[in-house]
Amino acid sequence: MQLNTPELDAWRTRLAALALECAAGDTDGAHDASHLDRVWRNAQSLLADHPEADVLVVLAACYLHDLVNLPKNDPARATASRLSAELARERLPALGFPFEKMDALAHAIEAHSFSAAITARTLEAQIVQDADRLDGLGLVGLARMFYISGKMGRGLAHGSDPLARDRPLDDQAYSLDHIMVKLARLPGMMQTAAGRRLGEKRLAALMDFRDDFAAEWCGG
């Protein structure tokens, strides 16, 4: 299946509707329908370099990877991607999703998660993992970082040492620390060459923000 076809667009509509149905009552603005759309757009950019990838598997994983969305500080957070894959297996037969693609889809959903630490063994899983992580970088990623940190009651930054020059990084206490604790690592963890290029570009924007924030935070 190729990109930008009526068939693929029909699948996108059905999959987005399923994701919205499963998210009923979930008010997490960092993992909402717009997040799923952005992950799919990121994936399309990566698919341009990989015409051999199964586009339907990638599309479905982009829209269904957060069917079960647990808070970042939930003790069961690392199981969310596996639970999402299981729910996708339950719900997709009713939509007529090809049975022979189900295992590949389930793996792509399970492997997308940073906290699950599952190796992406297929090209499709690698693309989805990169596409999801790209949404954690750049200015949108920055907004998502502060949104999530605020929901968990974390402070913006350390009062006198926002760049952690003389203290250990602690993103459980300070939102700004999360850039160095996790986000700065993501470009080097990308599975695709395009993912690494885009990741480095978006990380540069985060690093510039971090420096400017610290200067303003400390009064000059």
C-alpha cells in the first residue's frame, strides 16, 4: 500500500476513530489526537526513505500506540505499550484489519515505548519508534514536557542552578532537567538516518531554549 491513496486515507479515518473511542475520558493533552496526527506525519517523513516498509502497519501503529495511556509516574507505565498492543489485537478484526499484519503491528506498538525498553526488530517498528520520539523533541516536545511535568507537580527549574552545573540532574523535581536526563539522548537512539537528522535539529532548538531560559531565570 502506498502513501496518499484513498484506501490509506480511509484506514487513517477508521484508526483515528478507534483511538478516539478508546481514549474517551482521557484528558492528557500530551497524548491526544493531535499527538497521533503528528506521529503519523513524522512517520511519513521517515517512510520517504523506506519505500519497502509496510505503510499500513506503520499507520496503524502510529494511531494505536497509546490505546492504553498510563501516567508517566504510574508504577505500571512500562506495561502500557503491551496493553495497547493487546487491545489493538482485540479491536482491529472488527475493522477488517489484515490478520497477516497483526503480529507486525503489535510489535511496532509494543516497541515504541521508551519505558518498555523493547528492541525494535522490524523496519516498521523502528519508524514508529522514531516518529513517536521526534514528537518529544523541538518546540512541541518542549510544550509537552512542561505540560506533563506540571501535571505531576514538578517545579520549573532549580532556583539557583537551573543548568545543574554543581548538582545532580533531577527531572523528578525540576522540569528543565528532563532535557538533559532524557530528551538529549533521543537523537542518538534513533533507528533511522532521517530520524537522527530530524532529532538533532529539534534537539538544537531545545538546547538553545535551555540556555536562554537559564539566563533569564538567573536574571541575566
